[in-house]
Amino acid sequence: MRQAHAASALTDAQSQAADTGIKGMIPLRRPFLDYVLSGLADAGVGEVCLVIAPGPNPIRQHYRGQQLRRLALTYAEQAEPLGTADALAAAERFIGSDQFLCLNSDNYYPVDVLRRLTALGAPGVVLFKAGALVRSSNIPAERLRQFAFCEIRGGYLSALREKPGGTRVPSETPVSSPDTLISMNLWRLSPEILPYCRTVARSGRGEYELPQAIQQAVSAGMRMRAEVSELGVLDLSMRADIAEVARALDSVEVEL
């Protein structure tokens, strides 16, 4: 019922934006990506690289017409939509020798969590408790299987449990446990990850996946500090999410 109601509430502009597949441009009061970028600026981030497709692009066109006071935007082009690891590799020139945050453009992360990551001082990840995601997000429990399940040892990420393609986690994974740790693809990384992004094998759905590249890097000895959050994340993965995400962000002020 929740999804049917959300889908029926879409405006024509929201439906058209969803049809393009560029979720960040779905209009709420403003395009969803505006909220994501404003949250990064609130957390102290001053430079952002957006990975986009080559050629005319509504993201580039939108921000060309914006007066940006808190952020400097750069673009990297991903020649083909071959997955998140491939997208990150496309931004190598922007990354240079610095550590950086890496996140999805179809998730709105709490500013407090972004601040924790910017203050971490080392490569790391903030993981979210499953119970908190169901309680404080727009994410139903059954959707949690779409995300990587993680394990921590001694304050560091030790494993990402994800199946390529299809169901991503083993059937015995306790998805109903409120303490299960979920990756929402919010990372602080260093250039050390880039060779793994370039050499990771394609997943079952034919893409080069960043979680798999990170798991390979961790297995090879890369250290990733891990912190846990009990806050929620707004997820704009599906058309049925639009109305609920719009309601959740209705009172959020955007300043770019």
C-alpha cells in the first residue's frame, strides 16, 4: 500500500526525471542532488566531483545555471555505465593523492554522519544498523538484502558479505536482526583503492562493483576504520520512493 500510494503521488516532472535514470535530477522542491550536495557542504566539504555520462547532461546543465557559494564542482566522465568501481576510477584525476569521500547520488545521508567521516582522518566507513535503517529511513526490511552486510574486527572493516547479482547476501544472513551492519556505500577512501577498482572482476550483473573492490583491498591488507550509526538514510532507489523522500526533505533547507 505504501508503494502504491507513493507511485500515484508522482508529478509529471518527477515521472519524466525518473524515466531518464538520472535520479539526482528528480525534482522534489529542488532536484534531489541539491539536497545531497548541501548536506556535504554542511559537513565541511568544499570540493565535489560528479561522475556523469559523456555528452550533454542535465546535471551539468543544471549546475551551470546555479550560483555556488559553498561548493566547487568538477565533473568526471564515465564512458559507459559499468558500475561504481569504474565510476570511481573515472575520477582519478580529481582524486590525485588526497583522501576523499565517496557516496551514492541517490542516497541522502545524515549530516552528522558525513561530519564523522570527514573527521575520521583515515580511510574508513560508517555502517548503519539494520534496525535503524528500517525504523528511521524509507527502507523496508526486505530491501536490506540489496545492500552489503558488513563485519567489524577491532574497529576495522573485516568483511563485506555480498553476492554478485541476484540475492546479494547468503540466505542464512539474519536480515531481521536490528544489529546487523549495513553498508550504504558511504566511504572515506585513499588512492590506494584505485588499482582494485581497475582490476576487480565484473559482477554477476556485468558491472565493476565498488564493494567488491573494497573487499579485495581489505583482504589484501588495506585498513578501513569502521564506525556504526543508528541514524537512517533516505534511499531514492525506486520510483516508489519519490513521494516519501520528498515528504522527508520538505523542511530541509538547501544552500549550495
